[in-house]
Amino acid sequence: MTAVYERLQNCYESIREKISIQPKIGLVLGSGLGDYAESIQIVSTLDYNQIDGFPVSTVSGHKGRFVFGYVDTVPVVIMQGRVHYYEGYSMEDVVLPIRLMKLMGTEILFLTNAAGGVNYNFHAGDFMMITDQIASFVPSPLIGPNISQLGERFPDMSHIYDPELCQLLRQISHDLKIPLQEGTYIQLTGPNFESPHEIRMCRIIGGDAVGMSTACEALAANHMGMRICGISCISNMASGMTEQPLTHSEVKETADQVAPRFKKLITEAIVRMGKE
């Protein structure tokens, strides 16, 4: 047993009796969606600081807890606040919550985030379904001894984002008349926003949106055989694409404005995925 897996098991054992339901879907809430967890049928909550050895998010506006409950009849676990690499945590810490959700029994991982638009066809306030990703600029969470209890040494990454779930999101977008862009998400380290030439580089190598999370979480989940889907809220156009300087308040303001539509999209997606 590796030290990483032993730590993961210790975290799980410290909360196993506090998990009141077995979730089918795990939802990670990005900026602007933090209060979505309050809208579901809550069964119980678990603060991150109640879990032995669990990293605690330091980002303002992130509550830092798991919420267990139901969306319609679908059992879910929601991460209300994620852990970011730029906070100074190791990549092991960053993906530990995702691995813990897998131990809880979670089958589908639904990732959300606020991201900068790199594609000139995008606009602030758009939603982008993530169809692929580039995670080459952050350390892989799989570096080090392989955790054979979770997955194989060299996992295939041909379809990180489940094609059937992506097709379902397309159908839901059509049914709800909520436009949904599609594209490739690039994770950079942060916490600084990117320079104009870094954004140009992202566009040249095939990126459509850029952010500071998500891709490493998807890597860890794919390693464990989870089905994954993801949606980015394009909260701003990235550096150099407009004359406006970038601020975190702008990101949060845009995310808050489109949150009602985002929540509607997520709710319908969870309900239909629960029937899969």
C-alpha cells in the first residue's frame, strides 16, 4: 500500500460512518455556483476540517464542505469549494477530494468552473461543454508510485470526457434552449491571470478556455474509471482579447449573473444522468 493510498483510506475511514447516502454523481462547484448545494434536498453536510488529513480551501467564497443529498431522486455528493494547486497544496492534496468521492461510491464526476475565453467565437457569459483538455502545464496527479487499488499505471486518456454524457448535455442544452459552446479546456497553475502571449499560445495549441483547476481532477477521476463530464462558465475573455484588465471580481460577477441558467442546466443534467 502506497503512502498516498494509506492517507486516502484514513480520510475515508474517518468519515465512513458519517456518509448517510451512497452518491451516484459527484458535483464540483466552480465560482458563482457555491450556493447551488443549498437548493437540493440536503441529507447531511461534512466540513472539510472534520476529515482527518484533508486539505482545506483558502479561496474566498468557497465554503469548504461536502453536501450529501438528492437532486430529484438522484443521490449526489457536492463539493462546495475545491482545493487549488495555486494555494500551495501538492497535486496529491488537490485530487484527494475526487479520489475520496470515488471511495464513497460515486460513479459520475460532474466538473464545473469559471474560465477565461480563448476562442474568439466565445463571449463572457457563455457556457462551454468540455470535450477535451490540456493539462501539460501542471504536474500530473499520477506522478509517483502507481496506486494500483485505484487504477493502472498508464491509463488511456483518449476519451476523458465521456462521449455519451457529452451527447446527453447537448440534448439537454437543446431542450432547455440554453446555448452550449464546446471546446478544449487548458489548466494553467495560476493564481496570476495569463499574459496576452500566454493566451495566444493557448489558442495556437488548441485551447478554447483557460482556468486554474479541473483538468487535474479529471485526470485522477479517469485513472479510477469514473465517467466524467464538465462545463465551464466563460466568465471573461482572456488577457489580450479585450482592452479591459482582468480581475477576480469580474469573474465572480459574470458567474453570478448567469448562475440561474447554469443551475437549471446542471439540475436537468443530473436528473437525466441519474437514469443512465
